[in-house]
Amino acid sequence: MLEFRSDPPQTMLVACLWSRWTKPGEKDLLSFAIITDDPPPEISEAGHDRFPVPIKEENIDARLNPESRDLAALDAIVDARPDLYYLHKLAS
């Protein structure tokens, strides 16, 4: 198993989809899925064909609380990725 870290180190904020399932008399079930895309070259060279889509910190509120359901605007947030480079090593 490989461990990836951004260089320079920083928190990786990723785009997700989430849902809440409710049924009367039962606890709510919260679930999410991380949005993935083709990996950057350094991840691909390590043998991975998918990678979580990172988003810029300034886009967090707009991604989590869209005032409209403008899909083009939400897609633009996902497309405006931070410029990061990732190092990898064997996980311990």
C-alpha cells in the first residue's frame, strides 16, 4: 500500500457527494462518495488510475452550500483544482 502526501504538505480538501436516508423510528443514515478523476502524472506513475478531486479552500462554502443548483458553476469548482504535487512512499 502506498501513502501519498502533497509537497509542500497541506490539508487535502476533496469534492464529495452526500446523502441522508431517513426512516421513521430509525437513526438517519448519512453517506458520502468522494468524486474521483484521472490522477496527476506522479500518481499515475505509481500505478493508480483514479484520484480524489481536490478543491480549493476558497471554494468550500460554494461547494457545500450552493445558492443555486447551477451545475455549470458546481462543475467549475471541481475543475478549478489547486496546483499540487504528490510524493509517495510505502505505507507503514
